[in-house]
Amino acid sequence: MIKILICEDIERDKLHLHQLLDSFLQSNKISYKIDYLENFDVGSNLFLEYDLIFLDIELGDYNGIEIASKIRTYNRSSIIIITSSFKKYLIDGYKIEALTLQNLYN
């Protein structure tokens, strides 16, 4: 089973990403569990539980690149995918070894 964490504070974007993942994973008969997180404690072991983390670049007062950098200090195995509608952040994603996806809402 793939454990997925969606870190997104905009409900519309969270639901859209969930629908895309749900459609893809079900059509490929992949077992999965999706959780959501809006508030962060990056010192938590919570991030160790997930195989795939979708991390919005701007989460209220938080910066997704900084959060991902902290996650990477103790979790090198999870795949982090940065989601953003801001192209200016795409290069920053490489600093924390993230994959980058531009948000579908432009």
C-alpha cells in the first residue's frame, strides 16, 4: 500500500489533487491511503510514515521549500512533490530533491 500525504491549505486544490490521485491509483489497481495536513510540526516523525508527500509551496505562513528541507534532514526516502501555481518556485524544488508539478489552476 502506498501512503500519501497531501499538504495543502486550499480546499479546492486539495480535493482536485485527491480526485486525480484517486482516479489514477484506482484505474491502476494500486492500494493506497491518503491523509491531509494543514498544520506543521516538521520535527514530528509523522513525515516518516509516507511514501509520497505532495507539498504546496505556500501554506499560510509556511514556506514549502523550507518545510521540505527540514523533512529531508531526517527522511531521505519519501518522494516529495512540490505543487504550486507560481513558476518562480520551480527551481527551488531542486534544492530539496523534490519533483515539481505546476498546479492545474492557472
